[in-house]
Amino acid sequence: MAVFVLLGALLWILLSGLLKFKESYHFKDVFYKEAGNCDVLFFGASHPHNAIDPLLLWDEYGITSYNLAASGEPIALTYFALKSGIESANPKVVVVDVGKISDDVGHDHVHTGESHKTLDAIPFGPVKREAVRYLLETKVTEDPWDFLSNMYTYHSRVYELDRYDFEVGASHAMGWDKNLRIVKSDAPVLDRESRNELKGGEGVKAYEKIVELCKEKNVRLILTMIPGHAGYYSRRIGRFNALADYTREQGFDAIDLNEGAVEMGINYDYDFAATSHMNVMGAEKVTRYFGEILKRDYGLQDMRETESAAKWEGFHKRYADDIIRYLGYENEATAFLMMSKCRDLETEVFIRDKAIIDDIYALSYILDFLGIEATEAGDEILGEGKDALIRVYDRSVQDGVRGDLRIEKSFICNEGEMLLTTTGEVTERVNYFPEVEE
């Protein structure tokens, strides 16, 4: 009998892990299971999720951080994510983005899907129970087990499983969601004067709870507005300015990162994805700019010469392995190149006719971003009928010597669409966890 009970328990655990929707665990498992203390934590919805790269903060500033943002997350859920994050990582600074701080009375746009993205990976305990009580009280769910048991919640997914359920594990990008799209955007007109009158809606109340929690825990709070296109900015700047006033009155800081766009070198033709999110190139600029602020104004220790270094360097090596796995699914050349960006990898590009570099949108810009000079080649390297070849290697510590080849892909130019894909046809890019456009 005991054997059957044990087998049943093991089967339950196995199926629970397989059937669960992976987004929350993909981005947050490393935080809850391995990261330990982090000096800075980032919170909010997809805009900071796409814009802040914690491994770059580690590389250039020795700052230990984690990006705990989640796509579509309203501020009421951010409160629970932040509360759990403070308990788990003992941060000195928390950064909360304004993007999803609503001011609607009686509703904070909380839905079951967004709730799972935020709460699934949080270990069972007081914060998770408090969050479930909130969801029950606000009628987001009427069944507490919907958030307490993966098997109960996701049992019907047995008919929906695909390769990502088996092949995509925890990300070692420390919560950063690497956006590979490129969409031309319009620069906003900066506005420090407009202010919405705060009505005390549910989102504002949740933000006030965050402020009080940071006071209680003696954690420094920064309210931010991630750079966005003109329409996104104009819809939010009045509320940001009002909340920034409140935040400063409470003894904390507020930073509109749109005001640093020129200093960052943001290019509105190439650095955005889906018009209101940073892509990989924009994220590097935002992260580096924010790293300078953290280094200059917040007295954070450079941890690269401490005992933390070995662990964080280990995360970096595993992140390079993640990238190689994801590149196996990437079938469009510009996205492939952006995905390959990693300190521990280097990329080589061969192309049949360098003239097409200027014809394919953003390709020249991406090559400059990566520091790559494409090499013209013929069939002996490209293969018959191919127009480009991209190789990704381990980065060698010895100048002039290539590391091990990790992956290579050939691409064909689709002249009608002016893009390079593995088949020459327009193919849908792999998008593990699609963002909601705003």
C-alpha cells in the first residue's frame, strides 16, 4: 500500500510540474530557489520586464538585482510580489514602474491570468495566502485552490502541451524578458507640468500600501516611468507626475526615464518593440543609464570582489546556455542576432551580398550594436541558395582564437518582405510568453 501511495505522490508531483503554465516559474524560479539576497528588485508590468537587464547591472556595476516584473501585472498584484520579494531577498532598493498603476475606483483590472503570472512561483506561505484572500474578496476567483494547486488549476492542459512545456525551463536572465521585435516609434514631448487629480482608486491605494511597506521595512523606493512612445507617454505622464509628487513627499524618489532618452542614446526608429516596450538594444541603454543612477546615488556595494561573485558568474554561464537553446527555435535573422547578445558568446556573420544589409530594416543598426562586421562569402561557406550564415561561439579568453561553435543557421533573403529567414518565407517568430500591447 505504501508503495502505491509513494508512486501516486511522485506522479502527482511530476504532472504538477509538467501541466503548470510556465511563465511565472520561467522568470522567477531562479529568484526564489537560488538568487538569495539582491540589493535591487524591479517591479511592474511588461515595460520594466523588457527594459531592465540584471546581468548587465552585474557586469558593469557589480549590482546584484532581479527583475520581478510580470507582463500585464496591475499594481495590486505588484504589492504582493514586492512583499514576497522583500522577504526573500532583503533588498536595499526597490523600483516600481508607473505603467500599471490605475486610478479607477472599485476596480484595479486584476484578472486571473495576470494573477497566475505573478503568484504561481511565490512559495506557499503568508504572502501567498494574503494574496489569495485578496483575490477571493475582490471576486477575481471564487476558488482558493485555483492558486494553491497546479494540478487543480492546470489539469485540463494535458491536451494543450507543446514542446515548450518540455524544453523551456527557468531563465537565468534574472527575470529580464528579452524582446526581439523592432517597431518604429514616435518620441514623446516631455511634460513636467501636467498632473492628474488622484481619485484614490484601487491602484493608487495599492501603491500607497507599497510606500508604507517600504517605510516599514526600511527599503528605499524609486517610482519610475520606463521610456515609451508618444501615445503611451501622453496617457500616463499626468498620473506619473502626481504620483511622483506623493512619492517625494513620503521621502522617496521618482524618475521619469523618458527625460534621459537623449543621454541614453535612445533611437526611436530601432530601440523599441511593439511601440511601447524596449527591445534588446533599448534595454541595454536603459539598464546602463539606470545603473549609473544606482551607483551614483544609492551607495550600493560593487559585489564583484565578494563571495557573491562565483554565484553570479555561474548564472551568467547558464544564461549563455539558455540563449543557445532559444536560438535553436529562432528563424528570423535580426531576432536571431539580438537573441545572441551575451557577454559569454560572440557572433560571426557571413553574407552573400553586403548591399542587402541596408535594405533589411534595422540589420545595419543591429550589426553595429553587436560590434559585428559582416563578411561577404559565396557557396563554399553559405551553401548553395543561401544568402547569409550566422555562427555563435563561446567567447574565447584568447584574442584571435575562436571559442567552441555552439550553433549556426543559414538564412535566405525574401526580397518581397526584405527579411532573412531560414526558409526564405515569412515565418512567425518564436514568442514564448507574448506581451499585451498597450
